[in-house]
Amino acid sequence: MSEAQKIEYPPHLKEMLERALKDTEGFWGEAARELHWFKPWDRVFEWNYPNFKWFVGGITNLSYNCVDRHVLEKGRGDKAAIIWESGETNETRVLTYSQLLDNVKRLAAALRALGVEKGDRVTIYMPMVPEAAIAMLACTRIGAIHSVVFGGFGSAALAERIVDADSKVLVTCDVGFRRGKEVQLKEVVDEALHAPNPVQKVVVLKRGSKDPQMKKGRDMYWGEALDAGKSAKSDFVPVESNEVAFMLHTSGTTAKPKGTVQPHGSYQVYIHAMGRWVYNMSDRDIWWSTSDIGWIVGHSYVIYAPLLFGCTTIMYEGVPDYPAPDVWWRIAEKHRVTKMWISPTGVRALMKFGDEYPAKHDLSSINLVVCAGEVLNPAAWKWLQQTVLKDKVPVIDHMWQTESSGPMVGNPVGIAMLPIKPGSATIPLPGIEADIVNERGDSLPVNAKGTFVCLRPFPGLTPTLWRDHDRYVKDYWERIPRRYYTGDAALRDEDGYIWFLGRMDEVIKIASHRIGTIEIESTLVGHPAVAEAAVVGKPDPVRGEVAAAFVVLKTGYHPSEELRTSLRELVQKSLGKIVVVADIDFVDMLPKTRSGKIMRRLIKALITGQPLGDYSTIEDEGSIEEIRKAGEALMTGLKKKRP
């Protein structure tokens, strides 16, 4: 962590931060008026702890604001709305706002013809193709609730989410693609629907060369569904602000996944406001978030927010290093991308291949890069900021979660950019009343490690869990009474900057000292030989816990005892002698979700012999065997040490 810089917040930023908390209704009402409402709200905010509503009585429609408004009111019909690039098939497609509206209306009519009405649920299980965005927008257009399930999930995870949503229709593809190979999505769907389920119709977008198995009376191709909808209405449905637009399940480990929900009104206001304040988004942007629609980032900043602004958004199908490690840089150059949203894991994955690939491309169109999903380690930030972008544009780390729908802590570039402290997410954003507290909810002093909480709701916050409000209250508002519990460990420095240290359940307690896994990982990644690192706690008979590290080396470096010793010394020099890294194992890859997050809980389960839970989102199952072997060696050594 860097030294305090005695940073002065610009007056306009200070005024916004203060007004958001003192005049909540006026502040958010002003933000909401930037979007279209068929009828204004009666009251901006109602809070009867722990229940809350936003823009009560207001009538709007999320899909209308994303598409119709630009064609009917803003004159953007001929402008590119979605540019689709596939790293898998080397295809490119462009949909203008007029073409997008036409496609959305046709599918909306098709869904109506299939019996979908306002309030019904539709599961979308698709790869990153334009039709997935069309399906999302068609659902919200008619007041149906979409439940997008990540296309990398297996049949059990898909089945669980279908049943929880009680979906009437499922929209899917016959195949997806992963590193050039077909992934049989329709087969996964068929397996998921073997058990009792509520699905009446399955709509299949055909991409593969072979015909998938189709169940008579249930399954139909995309074109057949559109034909069935020719006589149905395609008009939008005005909805009350607090009616649900979509649900999105958080990934479970052993517990049942949580179905977070987002209403039409507050969701659009929040992601639009944060898009302006944090990303400085405008209708002039060629925006590219490299996320997948299966995650909240894909919902908010691949589809909905960019379209609310009327800018051009890029949908990318593929991974950062296929068919070549410069595929992202090539696309950024090709389309003159102005802003990029990249996960820290994506940055580290590209950093592993060296500097030559980004150097091949003209990236001068980019004026901002933002990262979130995990802490952006200082070494990864430095590589992207200085080596790739030559210090010409800012690289901003920030923090949010599925439940928040958009940024909570960040650098408010669109208001007044603050100095960057590598490793910090910067400050709680306007409307986020946050604190660092202990387990009793007591506010902690500067630089004390605790839990990051919010003292009040904000428009982007999920107001409940789908059909499980009791669990919502228990998990989020009663862990620390009257505080929204994020589950993140953090500290606040003298300038008010927030430093996230990992999840609370990933903090390591070494001889009664609490150490964040992110602190150790960032130190390891700071070594010139290290591309990535994952750290978890493992039992120790003397200290209670010690750290176990798994390290991926950059190209050109090789494992050795000397390197292992050098890394241990670096950690203790940087963090203190108390931080004991008992074991350092060199591996070829880390277990990560396909959204790029390191699966630390899976690693801990592997090295301690605990049940693995649900790991169906894993990028490459080959990583499990490497960690398992290392874990067996660690536990064997631990048993030998015990008396």
C-alpha cells in the first residue's frame, strides 16, 4: 500500500458526494430524469428496513430506453448499436439501432406467440452472440423476466437455475465454441430437462454444421419461432419501476445459488449514472467490455448501459489468447475502441505472453481502461498502464459485485479524476455510504482491516433474492445488523481510499494476525518472474494457519529452489516476518472461472481434502489435478509435523 498523499477532492466531487447522502431523493431524482419515463415517480426512495423501493409509482421500460428511444427520439437508427466479433469463428456482424429494434420486436412477438406474458420467466443459455442480447431485450420489452445462465455451466447447474426461476421458455444454441472446438449446448439442455421442469418450449439458434436432436412439440428453431410470432403483437409494455427486469444467480460453492434481481427503474438509473461518473461514457464511445453476458458485467456493461447511452458496444466471443495472444489488441485497433473494460485476470493472462503482442497494434484510440472482478495487482496495473498504454491513458481499478449491478468503489473519472494508487479501488462513489467495520459493526480507524459494508441501500442494489427474501435479509442485512454485508475484507487509508484484501472467508489468520490473500498475491506478482499467483490458508499446528501459494511463471522463467526462496524473502520483506508462506508450488495454470476469477475456495478445498462443491464454471479442469497433487504433498508434510 502506498503512503498517504494528502489528496484534496475537487469541490464539485465533494459537493456530489455530500449531496448524495444529505439529499438522496433530489440527487437520484436528478439522475433518473436523464432517462425516459412514461409516468414520473411519486417518490424517489422508500426504506422500511430492511425493505426498500426506488422511484415508486414511476412507469418505464428498460428495453425501450435501450433501443426504441434511440430510433424514435434520438435519430440514431443508422448508428451501429452492436458490433459482434468472434475470436472462435473469425466472424464479424454489425447491428444498427434500427436493425436491433426490428430483431427485438420480432423475437418479442415470437415469445408472446409461445405464451410468454408479463412476469413470466425465460431462461437464456447462450454464448456471446447478438441473438443473446436480442433475447434479453425482447424479454424486458414485454415485461418478461430473463434469467441468463452462463454458457459454460453444466446440466446440473442449468437445471437448478431453470427450476428456481420456474421458466416457461428456454432460449439456447445448438453449439458454442471454445478455443476452436464445438461445445454441445443443446445436449446440455436436453440433459438438464430430463428431470421434472417447468419449460414448455425450447428455442434453438442453429450455428453448427449438424442438426441437433430436437424434441417434437417442445423444441423449435429460431426461425420457426419468429414465423410463429408474425401474427402476435411486438409492442413494449410500460412497467412500474419496481417490477423485476431480470434475475441473475450468483455462483454457489456448496450452498444453493442466490437469485439476485434487478428492477426496471432503479437498475437503469444506477448503471447509467455510474457509466457517466466512473467510465465517462457517452454516445460517442466505441465501448468494449470483454465480459460474458452470463455475469452481471455482461448484463450491465456489455448490453444495457452502453445501449442506454446510445453508444456502440462490442460483443466478443472467445478468450483473450485465442487464436493468438494479440486478438484483443487487434480488435481494439480494428474498431478504434475508445474505452475497454478488462478483468485483472485477463490482464495477467496477456502479461504472461510478454510485451511484443500489444506493441504490434495502434491503440491510440483508447482513452480509458477499467478493471474489476478482482483486485488489479500493482504489477499488472504497471504493465498495462506503462508498458502497453505508455502512460497516455489511465488504467482504473474499481470494485462492485453481482448484487450491486454496477460500481460501488471507484475513481470518478467522469466527475473529477483522482490520483491513482495502484492496488486501491479508490473511493466509495456518490450514493454509496460505506464503512469499514468489525464483526459488531463498530467503525474501524484508518488502516485497520475489517469488513466493507454499506449503511444504506443504493439504486443498483438487489432488493431481494428471487423467492427467498428471508435468506436475503439474513445473508446481507443481519450478518452485521443494519449494515449491507458485502463479504469483502478491506481497509481505508488517510485519503479515504479503499484497499480490498480479499473475501472475508479468504483472509488468513497467522498467529492471530489477519492477512489478506490479495496482499500476498500482489507481492508475488510484483516479482519479475511471476505472471499469476493464488494464495490460500492451510492448517498449521503452531501458528493456526500459514499461507500456501501457487505460482504461474512468465514465459522464459523456470521453477527452482532459488526462485522459491527469493519469493518467500520478497513476501517477508514487503509484508513482515509474521507472514509465513510455508509452501510455494509452481503450476502451469490456476483454477479460474470462465469469468476470470481465481477459485481460491476450490484451491483450499483441494489442499485440505474438503468437498469441492460446484465448480462447473471452471475454465480448465486440468488445473484441478495440478493443485490436487500439490495439496496431497502439503497435507502429507503437515501430518509429519504433527506430534
